[in-house]
Amino acid sequence: MKLITQQRSNGSFPSYLDPKIWGMRETVRNALLLLKVGLPQDGVNVNSAVKFILNHQNSDGGWSENPLLNIPPEIVELSNERSVTWITADIIELLR
């Protein structure tokens, strides 16, 4: 229930790096978790997260982190400038 209360009205979830803005990593991972605990894929929580994610797809077909997110240089596994392979893979798993 706590997870559901963190979801924003646009379907996203807050970034752990800056909870004031959304995080793509958190949005896709939390949507996968919602499915895993039994929420229906066509239910409002999962459906709104998927719509949010699809609306933020990059022109190259992949996904990256929120462009407004200040990613510290030591976090090399995230980018808000180019698509991130593992975020894209998680999203494909969610869509599957």
C-alpha cells in the first residue's frame, strides 16, 4: 500500500536521487513490482505507469532517466542524455 501512495497522478514515481521529481528507473521498477504483487495489468496503477513510460520514450526507441535529474558523476549506470540499455530492457519486460 505504501508503494501505491508514492505514485503520482501522472503515473510516475519519485526518484530516489531527488524525490521532488520523477525517476524513470523507479517508475518502471515499481510498475514491475506492482504486477508481481498481483495488481492487474489493466488496473489504474500499472496502466498509468505504462502510459507515462510510453510518453517518455526517446527518439532512438530506448529510454533514459529524467532530463531534469542531476545525476552524480559516480553513478555511471544512469544517463539522462542518452538511452540506458538496462532501463530499456526493464521497460520491455514490463510491456511484455
